[in-house]
Amino acid sequence: MRVASVLAVALMALGVAACGSDDGGSSGGGGGGDTIKVGAWFPLSGPVAASGIPQKAGASAYFDQVNAAGGINGKKVKYSTEDNAFDPQQTIQAARKLVGDEKVVAIVSANGTATTAAAFPYVLNQAKVPIINTYGGAGDWYKPPRPGLFGYQALYEEQGAAAGAWAAEDGHKNIVVVRSDPAAFAGVAKYVGPGAKSVDPSVNVTEQVVKFQTSDYGPIVGQLKGKNPDAVVLILAFPEAAAFLKQAKLQGLKVPAYGYAPTADEGLIKLAGDAANGFNAVSLTKPAMDPSPEMEEYRAALKKSAPKEQPSGNSAASFAAAKAFGEVLKTIKGDVSSQSISAAFTKGGTIETGILPPLEYSKDKHLGATQVQRVTVKDGKFVAEGEFITPPPVVK
């Protein structure tokens, strides 16, 4: 979770090669012949496997679907994945296997901000293989744009601001942000206040910090009750957010709760049960059970590819991220290479997945979208509250 220290380790381990250009060469050789080789890393074990497993399933479901339909421009896609256990050093090893051994031409729909950043020196700078639509990201990834790096989601900081603004719009005046202690969570939480104050400058926003992977939220809720909040914003992994909601109900803390995108997952509802009803979150996608044709397509593909995996915000996001990549891939005429993929993303245009907000990429814009979808748990499922919205412009 500590981006700065992770990058330091990565630089010592790999060395920093000169940055390439968007149309530079590539060591990846997986786009020739009748197969396009791409890959990703996910935390399939460790503390955030509950997110990584459905994310792998979602992206894999998309590629299985397109392959069953004949591939992309007549070429099948081989999607290779590695378990990084949400560990930077294991991510570096996964990157070397995917790029060096598997010869993938792109990393697509991988997981993790700090973990993915650890692989930048080798993947982006040395091998010049693009990293496309990672779940995560930081503002300095895209300002200025980095060659070969393209994202699809509102930054975590923007999600925090959007959650704070929503709570303030609902009229709450004393908001407590409950967040995990690692620095990455702190970076999100610090924008909840500015987001709320962009709506109402008189709002009071304070924090309650908890140890990452806390399972017993009894003492936390007890302390929180003493602060008399009229709303809480949860910057927690969804299993922890579920534990908080259950304990809040048990102790009679009846205040609205809001969360950022990682909490907008059906896994939270499964873990929290009826304590999740009324929970609000900003999501990267339409709700997993949304009745739109695009979401029906996603659910059908997931059921066919991974029948034991239930629809969720995590798998929907990775399915859509892979789908956006596929739409760009369709525009490439001739050989599919790391070079041609990066060039295709910089040509500009809008990508409509029907799951994410519209994505726009160009030479100067490598982050495709900043909008989020408000969702609320009603009758045991997330439902959309209006259309996609743009977070308040408080993130520097």
C-alpha cells in the first residue's frame, strides 16, 4: 500500500531504464500469428483475494466470450494470469514471467496501485509493454501521461471526494471517516472532507483510524458512538466495511453509511446481510444486477466462464475494463503489438461499454474516465441512484 517505498524497492531490484515513447518498440511478441497474448496479475491469495478472485473471473469471462465468437479481428486472445498475493515483489516476478516468458503484448485489467507501480520500471520502461486499465491507480500515473499507461476509473481520491459530497448533499453535518491505517487509505480519506465542504463549508469531518484487516469492530463502533456522528464514510476493504455495518446494527448506531468504490461489491451484502440495507457507495460501474442489456451480457458471460462466481462490482469492473481494451484492439489493422496497442489508445475517441461511464483516451489523456455511479443497497442488492456523476473538483 505504500507507493513510495514500493517504487524504491522496484528501482533497486530492476534499475530504471529510459522511458519509451507511446509509439516506441516492444519486447513483447505475443501479437503475431493467430493469437494475441495478454496477461495480468491478481491477488488470488492473501489479504485482498476476495477482490482479486472475482476480478480475474470478470476479465477472463470477457476474453472467453470474444474467443467463442471467433476472437478479435479473427485472432484468439490468450489471457495469462498470475497470483501476486497483493505483494510488490511477487508482482515483479509475475511481470517477468508474463512479459519475459509468456511474451504478452499488454498487461490488461490487473489489480493494485502500489503493486502495479512496482512493475513500472520493468514493464513500461524496459520492456515497453503497455499496462491497460488496472484496477487502481494514482494521480501521478496520468499527470503527465506516461507512455504505455492507460486507465479506466475515477481515482481513489476522486471516489473519496464523491462519497463526502454525497453525504453533505444529504444534509449531514458531523461526518466521521472510518479508514484503515495504511497510507493508501489515508490518501483517499483526506479528500472526503474537501468533497463534503464543496457542498456545505460548515460540515465537520473527522477521522477514526483502524488497523488494516481488523475483524472485531465492536470497540471501533463503541468509540464512534461517542463522537455523535450523523453519517459515516467507510474507506475500508469491503469485508471490513461489512464487519463495521454488522457491528453498527448490533450496537444501535443508526446513521447513514457511505463508501468508496471497493465497498460497492455484492460481497459486502453477502457478509453483512440485512445490516447492509441502506448502505450507499460510489461505484465504478452500473450495479452488477442492473437490468440493462450490457449488464445482462456480462452476467451471461460470467456464468458461462465461471459458473460458481456470483455477479459483483469487482467482476463487472474487470469485465468492462477488458471489454474497453477489446474495443480498442478492434481498431488495429495489421499486426497487434505493444507498439500498435499504445498507438491505438492515443488516437482518441470514445469507448462505450454500457457498464462503465464513457471512456475517452487521446495522446494527452490517458485516464479514460473520472465519473462514478451512486448505488444504494435496497432489498439485498445494489441499485443505481441516477446516472454517472462527476466528483467535485477538489483533487489536485
